Amino acid sequence: MNKLTTTRRSFLKTSSLALLGSPWLLNSLPVPKKYKWGIILNTVRHEMTQNIRGTLSQLARMGYRYVEGNYYGESAAKYAEVLKDVGLKCIVGGSSMSSLQKDMRTWLETAETLEYKYITCYWPWLTSAENLTYDECMETAQRLNEVGRQVKAAGFRFTWHNHDKEFTEIREKTAFELLIENTDPDWVGVQMDLYWVRKGGANPLDLFEKYPGRFELFHVKDMDDTEEEEITCVGEGQIDFQEIFDHAKHAGMEYAMVEHEDTEEGKGIDCARTSIKHLDTIR
């Protein structure tokens, strides 16, 4: 067992005992939600640059319990303290494949400090993925396996995130299918972006049925009903999230993270509020 894993497990054990011993915290715990709603903080990136603590506090009051993203402010350690103060848990962060390969040690140290459960690869390709080939998919799957093995050895879970590029057809399969079928589920999970699956012309339910248990994280963002099918706040578009979450257990989902990639300045918090209000109607 390496030093990172030992340190992380010891810290988590100590922290859990401390929480159990605090009557104030036990009495103030929120009523559990059916699903583990979180939010990736690029949704409120404008607000986070202006007021980190204030923005996180607002998200916690809305009912979010989990956040996603790398640290804000001068250091990961100080950011971790703020998260604890406001009652949020950062469960996942990460970067592109090229960055993870180049700076794995740094990413593992950040994960250790922020107590991530997952490290994700937001862009598994080393190219623009405009003209994917079978060979590139096989090489990418191999890289995902290699990184996933390292991440697991350090005590974390590894996932990769899709966009619409992965739904290009190659030799009667999509690139998405090639990556899933050629990665070891013990090392590599999937952070499914529901919007980009739909944008790519696929149906999440079909993928759940074909690859049950592989989709541990969701990015939850909606699609408007215009011809361009742009991103909109959850509940304001055409995606039937109730239908999707009816099959969340079969999919393997652990956490669902709200996202809007392009909120206007000053409107991220409103989008976060709209989104969780809609998700809280899901049964």
C-alpha cells in the first residue's frame, strides 16, 4: 500500500469518528435525498471568481451536497477548509488525458487534499477527435486503462467523460462503444454527460441496457427545443430526466452533477437553483 492511500484512509477514518462525536453536526444533518445531487462548479464560475465562500454557501442552502471541480483560491488545502465549513463535499475533479499523463502526481496530491472519490478524464483524446479512427480509439482505450490502474492504486476511482464526438461510427460501432468495450471496468468507469449523449444522436437508456453498471457519474444538463439544440438549465429543456433516473440503478449511477457549460455572468446561481428544484421533483 502506497503512502497516498494510507494517508487518505487514515484521514477519512479519523474524520468520520470526529463527525460521529459531534452532537451539533448530527442534529443539523439534512434529510437524505433519494439521489446524490451535486454540481460542477463551472456552472457558477463567474460567481466563484467573485466570492468563493458565499457562492458555495448558497449552493449548500439550495440543497446541493456535492461539488465537482478543482480548487479555487490560493491553495487546495484552504479551499478544502471552506468546503468543510459550508457543508459540501468535493467528490470529483480532473483534467484532460494529456495533463493527467504529464502531471499524475500533482493530480493525485490534489485529490488527496480535497478528498475526491473520483478522478475523471474530461477529454480522453490527444487530438481534436474530429476524425476518429479505429486505431486512435484502441490507443485511447489503452491509455484509459493505464491511467485507471494508477488512479486505483492510489485509492481513487477513475472515470472518463464523453462528448458528442464519441458517437462517430467506426467499423459498425461508435467510438463510445469501442472505449467502453476495451477498458477494464475494474479500472475505468464512465462519467456520462446526458446532454452530449443526446447531442450525439444516442439514447442513454440504450447504453444503460447494453453496458449496465458502467455509468457511475452523470453530468446533468438539459437541451433546449431550438433547431440548434443548445444547452439550457435542467428542467427548462426537452430531456426527460424522470425517465433517465428511473433507470439510474441499472446504469450504476452514484452521483448526478448538474452542469451548464456556458451560463451568462451573474446567472449561474439562478441556473443552479432552477436545476435542483427540478431534480427534487424526480421520484
